[in-house]
Amino acid sequence: MTHPGATAFPVCELVTLPVGEVVTVTPPGMAAISVFHTSDGLYAIDDTCTHQDASLADGWVEGCTVECPLHEACFDLRTGVPSGPPAKIAVRTHDVSIVDGTVLLHLEEKGDAR
């Protein structure tokens, strides 16, 4: 679901992001965001683990969960919520859509944080 005031940022063509793959982008003025293509759909989260500075795109994905490559903190790709220690803080999630074969990341305007 997209929100009014969200900006659409093109990520890639869907055909270049097969199921099981992830792509990381850095929209202007923002931190890196990773888009995961799972068998359940596309999910976008902030790429940096909230426990320690590690790229979640380098982690292991199972279902709708990504495991950080450093200390095994797991995050739900749908909600960003960690399943337990060592991470205690959720990663931010972002809306994703496909328009005319292009994967779009919907970015909230500043002040519209969820």
C-alpha cells in the first residue's frame, strides 16, 4: 500500500530480480535500502542491521525472514521486527510496487515516518 506524499523511486526491472535475489539501492539523501524478492513477494527494508553496522542484503533469507550475517539477528521482511536478540530495534520497511515491469520503491516524505 502506498501513502499520499510518497515518492516513487525506480529500483530495477522485475525481470532482473528473480525470486531469491536482493538488490540494494541508495536513494538521494537516504541510507541504503534493500529490496528482497521472495516467493511471497517483494519486500523492502533499510539495509543496515539495527544491532551492528552490517548489510542485511548479505544475510540469509528464509521465507519472509532475513538473518544478519554478523550475529544472527533475524528480521521479518514484512514488518522489520527482529525475532530476538541481539537486535532489539526494528528496521524500517518501505512499500514496493511493480508498474509496467519496473520495481518501484515508495519513499515517505520527511516527517511522514511510520
